[in-house]
Amino acid sequence: MSEADIPLVVAGLRHSFAQGLTRPEAWRRAQLEGLRRMLAEHAPDFEAALLADLGKSGAEAQLTEIGFLEAEIDHTLSRLGKWMRPRRLAAPLVVQPATARIVAEPLGVALVIAPWNYPLMLLLSPLIGALASGNAAVVKPSELAPATSRAIALHLPDYVDRRAVAVVEGGVAETTALLEQRFDHIFYTGSGRVGRIVAKAAAEHLTPVTLELGGKSPAYVDETANLAEVAKRIVWAKFLNAGQTCVAPDYVLGRREVLGRLAPRIADAIAELYGTAIEGNSDYGRIVNGAQFDRLVSYLGDGEVVTGGGHDRAARYFEPTVLAGVDRESAVMRDEIFGPILPLVEAADLDDAIDFVTGREKPLAAYVFSESAEVRSRWERETSSGALTFNAPVLHLSVLGLPFGGVGGSGYGSYHGERSFRTFSHEKAVLSKPLQPDTLAPTIMPPFTPAKERLI
Ligand code: NAD
């Protein structure tokens, strides 16, 4: 599809929406069931595409992309009827008799723009919400994961209603052309830089936007935690998808003595999860492209490499790497790392660690490893982040009832499960009151007598 076709495509979707095609519950269910069938029937294709784009293993593709989507579809199908049902509220005495309801209605035509790091999941998960809510939608996969983009463009139209769902492949030019169109919701996942471009374009049409951005998610560790277990969980969460995960622990924060004891345990955990010949281990992913690779290499000078550091540009292989003695103002601590480099950053004490985190952009997630109830409670009360977990990095995504999204610099709006349904719906206030009996003239309409004034 060329850029010139985009206005026509969007107009076609708008026409389908205006005809009421997407509203019936049966239509919504058929789309979700279609998505599920596509994932089951073409799992090998999607796995191969994710392997080509990111060196993602089949098991990881199932865990974090295909299986995640299947679980979300099942979760949505089993609750959709309940979510769609109008919710009744009590009307205040002066308005009674009356019925008040909140009615969820679809917004219209949604646009979903996805990044390259979980290129299937981050495109289709918002689409599940858009379709469940009865919208038409355009999905724009990332051009930086070209094999996955192609697989989606090839298969998706065979499993959903083409009159209401379109795939537009491409990069900046195509996305810019899309953003000139009027949409009823734009759901963007990616960097803050492009998030600002999207939000500005959306403002021209007063289109509501969800921005799922990134940031530096801290992992705080103190001496009360079992460091061997902590190391294993941090290593898993950090080196999943070779560190290219928006909610990966970006860096570890702790007292010098704790970090000194944690560092060798992190090295042990890397060996336990990925072995010692990691380059030949298919469980470990690859860096998406040369530009990202070069950016990561540039961080290696920002600290002392205590584990890893090996890299091979031709193979886009970057060894799980731990940096110690990192300066708080260095580039690796200014940028979101988005790769397999884990800086260990010293904090004098808990106050210093909290000040460090609250003095920066609000992260997408914060991970706290401490057995102290007081320490946990202080992180919960005194810091702000999209999510906060205790001993469970990244795992909050698996609880579909939890809203997933950022705050401040990590974005706004949220999704997953019911939150996706609400994001792509307008919650319309509906109030209905009979004309008889007339309860208004004797109570809230002028002339105001002393008796009425007492009532108001
Ligand atoms: P990106 O912003 O470069 O690209 C994302 C999308 O925007 C792509 O589809 C791309 O084609 C489009 N795009 C790029 N430049 C554009 C422009 N000038 N105008 C219009 N559209 C444009 O992001 P990325 O590099 O693919 O993703 C990395 C970032 O995404 C990281 O910051 C990461 O933390 C964040 N992220 C967030 C989440 C989340 O759920 N919050 C998930 C994954 C990634």
C-alpha cells in the first residue's frame, strides 16, 4: 500500500464503522476468535519472523508474544459480555424517579502504532482492545522488525474483517501520512521523542491518545533480600529479549556493600540461565540492528565491565554485561539502555536511592527487593512509576487485571484486559426520567420558597 492510498483506506474503515458493522457483540467475538486462530495456525511463521528480527527463541516468542496474546484474547472473550453491559447507578433524591447508566460505546476508527521490540504482541494487544470495544482499526507494525511486519500484513487480513481492520506497513513516511488522518483514538507504543510527534498530530483533530513510552526502570536491592534469588530474577528480567524490553530493570541501585555481594551472584545467574557459551545459546536474543548495537557499544566505557562485555556486530550478538562504578551522570545513566547492559549504581542509603529515582523522569516500572515492610512501604508511598513490584520484575504484565501503562515521562493512559476495553470506549452517561410525576417544579425549580431552599 502506498501513502496515497491511506486516506481511502481510512475512509473505508470509517464507512464500515458508520454502518454499524463493528458494534454487535457477535462481530467483536468473531474478530477475537479470528485473531486466536491466526496465532494458532501461523505460530511457526510468527516464531520464524521473530527469530529473524530479534533472534528470539521459540519458547520466548510463545511466552512473551504469542502465548501472551492468546491469554489476553481468552481473558477478553470470557469477560466481554460483562464489560459491555451498561452499569446502573443510583440517581440523587431530587432527580428521582430516574435511572442512570454508564454505557460503553465504541469510539470509531483507532490507529495502533507499534515498536520493534515485541513487534507482534505490542501491535495485536492494543488491537484486541480496539476490536473488543467495537472499533474499526488501522495497525502500523514497526519497519524495524520487517519479518514480523510482513507476516502480520500477510496473515491478519485473512482472519479479521477486512472492511474494518487494515494493516499499513512502513516507517516515518507512512506513519506521517496516517497521522494526517482523523482517528478517534491513537494508541502509540515507542519512544518519547516520537510520542511527542504523535501527540501533536493527534491534537490537530482533538484525538485522544495513549502513549506507552519507556524510561529507566530501577531495581532497588537491600541487604535483607536473598541476593542469589534476587540476582536470578533480575538477570531473567534484564536479559529477556537481550535487554530490549520496555519494562526491563534498567539499572540496579543499592548500597556499595550490597552491590559488591550481588555482582558475583549476577554473574552466576547469567551462567545458570544462559551457560558460558552464550553466543551459541539459542535462548539468548540478538540486537535488532547495527544502529542500536553501536549505541550499546558506546556505553561500555561508562563503567568497569565486571561481567560480559563481549560483542560481535556481524552477528548482532551482545553478551549479558554488568557495569560497576558507574557515574550517575554518564550517558548510560542518562539514556534508556534498552539492551543487555546492567549498571550497578551506588546509593548511600534508602533516602539517597529514593531521591535518585524521584529526581528523574517517572519510570515505567520500579522493582524493589527487600524483606523490610517499612522499606517496601516507603517505595510505594514516596515514589511514582507506571508499576511497582516487590521481588517480581516484569511479572506484573501477566496479571491482565492490572492496568499497564506509564506516568509522566513513561507515558499516559493504560491498557490490558478491561483497561483496554475502557481505553477504546467512550463511557457515555445516560440519564432517563419520566415526565410524570413532576418532581422538579416542587423541589428545584423557581420560585424558591423557604421550603424548597431547605430541600436544596
Ligand atoms: P520509535 O518511537 O522509534 O518507533 C515506534 C513507532 O513509531 C514505529 O512504528 C515507527 O515506524 C514510528 N515512527 C518512528 N519515527 C517516526 C516519526 N518521525 N513520525 C511518526 N512515526 C514514527 O520506538 P522504538 O525504537 O521502536 O521503540 C523503543 C522505545 O519504545 C523505547 O523507549 C521503549 O521503552 C519503548 N517501549 C515502550 C513500551 C511500553 O509498553 N510502554 C513497550 C515497548 C517499547
